[in-house]
Amino acid sequence: MITVKTERSIPKYKVGEEITFLVSVPDDSEAVDYTVSINRIEVIASGNIQPGSEKIKITAQADRPCFVEISIPVGEEVYEAAAAIAPEEITVTSIIPEGFAQFWKEKLDVLNKVPLKVELKKIAQMPDEKYQEWHDEFPVFGNCPLKHNKIDVCDFKTPHYRGFPVRGYMAKPSEAKPKSLPAVLFTHGAGITDSDIGKVNGAAKLGFLSMDINAHGLLNGQPSEYYLNFAAEIQEHLGNYFKNGRLDKDASYIPELLLRHRKALDVLCAQPEWDGKTLIIRGASQGGFLAVACAALDPRVTAIFAGVPGLCDATLEFNLQTWLLEESDTEEVANIVRETSKFASLAYFAPEIKAEAWFDVAYLDKLCHPAAFYAMYNVYGGPKHLYEGYTAGHGDIPHEVVFDQYTKEMLKIAELS
């Protein structure tokens, strides 16, 4: 089996320092090609390695804070390793756009004019065996013991300023008194799915007033074909929904997506059981983006858990090419997209946030590049904690961190442990 790794177990280097990758290619393999790049875009070295090579040293240097990756494609497999070059010095790739604060103020003004007409429909809590099946597949709350057997669960919706309503599930311990419960909103990764009833059931059993919303405002509790058909329709017309309105910040889908979650917080905080003190948001990838941005737009948020967050530095070239640009785009179109994307870039939200944050980053992330993450993390304004996955890809952060540890920290914050 081909192996590739950094010479250091903690792969961090200074600017200009020699980086060493160790590569082994077994005798029964074919010769392999490799490339070494900066932030997965700028190739700085390439070559060929013959079979039977053991611990070949491939060296590189970087003249600026960044990530340096080595990539060895073999058939459908890609063997990789990454090194961080002065990650604590990585900065955002462009300056904050003129009118950024005013843009979001105007969006919030529009959102706040939408009446909070909440429609609640009580539904049954998940039977214990169904919840256990869900938790076996998605052990979101680790091994933390559940404290409440009986909970109240509801399907809710409220109007949004544009597009579909805010729709989701809420749950709480049945015996909860007014102003007694900490609150948590769960946010979704990219994609088109149902709201997650398992999460609200589990969090309510832990003692939270909990909410999980459908990111796109679709109906809750529909057959899987409903969401698959909607996803296929979007794929056919847009490729991915992040590109919807990419040439016009006012037409962009991203503010609609974000502000649907901001409106959900209004619903959550309007519940009489909320204690008025603790408001947590927890999500990963797109959900991590939503957690950070909502914390910037709502000072009621006291803590966030944002795993491998997206759109941290929207103008990082790898992120632009992955999420927003088309191969056929002219330079004129690409420049417009670059400017528009800045209005959703977390690096410009982060400095003003006061909420305590738990982050994780994956050094081999091909969806949310770690260089973009550090550009945001380095300017984050609130107390912060970080887990670094030196050999992890997107979604590979250990469950002990993103499930067990995060839930234990939630319980401490909420004084439920």
C-alpha cells in the first residue's frame, strides 16, 4: 500500500522552513506521479516515484503562511498529506467590501419586519427503540446520559422574508417551567434533507429547549423521494444552490439561507421556557458557517460549535473554484463572483462575535479549505477552542471530539452536567 505523510507528527512549519514528506511505494505497485501545491491551486513541485521506493523524501518550501499539500493519484484513490505553514499568521485573501455592515443591517431590518406568526403542531416523541436506532447510526450525543423520559415535540413554521417559510422541529422536557431551559439550534451541512427529529428528541432528553430546521424551508417529515426530487431539480438548474444569484449579492441565495436560521432563533427565543441566558448553535460544514454567521447577526447567541465551517474566506481561490465558479466563466464574470462572495465570507463576520466557540479543522479538507478556516479563526472575536485534524478530511474529525466532547461542553455551558 502506498503511504504518504509529513516527517513531523504535528505538521506545522515556519515560513521558508523546509517541509519533508515521506512517501513509500511498494514493489507490486506501478510508478506514481505526485504534485506538491500551495492551497491546492499553485503547483510548486511535481515528479515520479518508482515502485519499491521506501520513505522517499520529497521536500518543499513556502514563502508565505499557507497550506502545502502533496497529492498522489492512483486510479480512483488519492494519497495525500498536508503541512501548515505558520497557520496562526494566515490572513483573509481580500479586504472587507465596502458596505458589508450596511448590507447585513438592511437584511436584518427586512427580516425583523416579517411577523413572528408561529404555527405549532404537536407530534409524538420518538419511541425509545426508534430513538436508539437513530442514535446508533448518528451518535450525536455520545454516551451522555439522558435525563428526561417524557418530552414535548412539535412541528413548526413561521414566515420568512423570501422563499419558503422557516420550518423545523422543536422539543423540550414536558415538565419544563417558564424561563428554565437553555436552548440549542442544530444546523445542517450542505444538501437537501428533512429536519432532524432525532436531534431535537435527544437534546430535549438532555434538558434543552431544542430546535432543528430544514435549511431550505421544505416540508418536514416527507418521504425521502420528496427531498431527492427537490435536490435533483436544483442540481439540474443550478449545479449547486450556492451559485444561485452569485452575480448579485441581493439576489444571492446565501442570505436567504442564513436569515432563515436567524429567524429560527427568534422562534426559539420566543418560547416561554427559554431561560434568556444560554443560546447555543451547533453544526458542521454549511452548518458551521451558519453557526458563526448567526452568532454575528444575533448577540443572544452565547456559544457555537462549528465543525469544519464553510465560506470562512470565500475569495480563497480553491473555495471559489469549488463552490462558486464555472469552468466556462469569463474573467469578467469571475471578478463579479469574487466581489459578491465577499458578502458571505465569515472572516468579515468573525471579529465582532463574542460567543464562545468550539471549532475543528481538517488539514486534508477538499470542501472547506483549512487556509480559509485559519483566516477566519485568527480574527474570531470571542473565546475559542480548536481541534486540529492533521490527517483528517472533511467529515473525518473523530466522533470523540464532534459528538462526545462537544455534547459534554454543551452540558457544562448550560449547567446541565
